[in-house]
Amino acid sequence: MGLLQLLKSQFLCHLILCYVFVVSGLFINLLQFCTLPVWMVSKQLARRINIRLAYCLSSQMVAMLEWWSGTECTLYTEPQSYRFYGKENAIVVLNHSYDIDFLCGWTFCERFGVLGSSKVLAKKELSYVPVIGWMWYFLEIVFCKRKWEEDRTLVAQSLQKLHDYPEHFWFLLYCEGTRFTPKKHQVSMQVAESKGLPILKHHLLPRTKGFWVTVQNLRGKAAAVYDSTLNFQNNEKPTLLGVLNGEKYHADLYVRRIPLDLIPEDEAECAAWLHKLYQEKDSFQEQYTQTGRFPGPIVSPPRRLWSLINWLFWSCLMLYPLGVLLTGLISSGSMLSIIVSLVFCSAGTVGVPSLWHLYFGGRWLKRLQLEFVG
């Protein structure tokens, strides 16, 4: 392990990273709250402001993946499709096999300048969670209750509101509904067998109802579906904790652009289309397993400096007053100051792991993984 890698795995670095993310996130939430009066004057202006504020927060996590851990993200796609990326609204269908699927999806958005306006379908409970949940609320993220009869109308209404959205956006979907595990795969394939559907080796059965509602309500606004299949080189098993520790991963993403006009409008035909899509995704994963690469050429955009600049800006802004405070307390030499400093450090020792597990561990990780409905 090199000196830099050893430094990245130290508790103090983790303390600083989490402090900057959480405190800056709460500050950004406050700024978003202050845009409420703007909504009454100009909805489109308020939307544009919230896109920038959302970028300030979500790009910090992309910067952690790209610049802190140094993870490489290689894009396989056709040049004729590449020219559309970032210049149109799209529905992005992702597979769901790793802890950092959503981070790789955000990185894809960042490379093409749509990270701030990217959308997801998330559980309603997330809208109450500080930092990320509150950011998504102001960004008009589509929330659902996981009750299909209610969600059908709720999701449709939320998607219809995006028809006058002022900037290009990508709507990211995990149609499998939950993260791939051997146990879930076994159950899913039992369902496939009972319904006479082809057996998938690398995916779970997609949930078709929510996909159909999404496509139907974004017709005329979204131009295409981006079928995206993610894998990691050398059988890497990436985790969010590994990213925090600065571990470098090698992600390969294969993207196909499918015009929305090619997707059937009839619900049953759309469901059959989606099942066929996942059979093709499964074949791409199998090819990757056998050859170590996806089909098609590598057309990878470079990392953008904006995520790093934004991350450094918020780090300086958040750490400067904290540094001044601690320096003043320690230099004063009083017993009370020393006790306060020790209490702060002790709180950090307990608080950072707690914050990390709150957002990215246990059941909250499952909620952040944007489970699908239908």
C-alpha cells in the first residue's frame, strides 16, 4: 500500500470528507429552502437555481469516486449515439448489481453535463431525509410509496410536471426493483419459469408496469431510452466504503441509444419489449464475462474538472471556520477549551461512522439504491 493510499484510509480523512459533505449539504438545503419565494414569481428560474444547487451536492460524491478513489469509468457506445448524449432528455435503464451503481450512473450524467438535473424514482420516505432527500425534493424527484395502485397515478402526475422542465434531464431507472443477489436471483428465476419467461443469468426479472408508466408519460419530452449495462474489470466487488478508503476500481459501461418511438405504446407489448431488452442485457453481461469487454467501440469522454473544483470550494468553505475555531480553542490554553476540543474529537470519532452508515450503510443504503416499482 502506497503512502497516499494509506493516508486515504485514515480516520481523520474520513472525518473531514463526511463533515464537508454533511455540513455543506445542510447549507445547500437551506439555500434551496430560500428559493421557495422564487417559485411563486418564476417557476423556471427556481428550477434552474435548484439544478445548480443540486449539482453542488451530488457532484461531491462523483468527485469522491473519480478524484479521491481514482476510479476509471470507460464508456462503450456507438459514435452515432454518442453525439446525442447530454443534448436531449432520456430515460436511462441501469442494471443493479453493485453498491456504487448509482455513483457510476451519476458519473455518466456528469460526463455529459446533466448531473444537476438528473432524476430518479425513489421511495417517499427519502424525501424526509436531510441532505440528499431534501435536495431531491426541491429537484422535483419522483417519489413513490411502493403501493402500485397509488403509485400509478402519483408517478404519472410527477412525470407530467416535467414536460415544461427548462433544461435537459436524464431519468435513471433500476427496472429490476432491487439489487442483484444470488438468493433474489433464484426467487426471480422461479417466477420467470412459472410465467414461461426466458431464464436470465446476470439479471433479475424487470418490473414492467412502472417502466411502461414512465415511458408513456415522458413521450413527447424524452427522445430515447439509454440501455446501460455496468460491469467491473477483474471481478472487482466495489463498495462505498472502498471508495471512501480511496480504493481504485475499473468500471465499464455499455450504452445503447434506443429512440422512444421504437417502444410499443400498448402495455402488454411494452412489457414484452422490456423482457427482450433484459435478455439482450444478459447476453452483453455474458460476453463481458467471457471476453472482458462489451461490444462496440470505446468512446469515453474525459473527466470534467467542475466536480473537483466544486468539491475543493466546499471543502475550503466548510473547513476554514472550523479550523479557525479549533485553533483558537487550542491556543487559548484554558482547561475549558481543551475539554471542548476533546469533546469535538470524540464526537467526530463516533459521529462519522454513524453518519456514513446512516446514508450509505444498512437499510438506508437499500433506500438510496432507488428501488423501482411495478
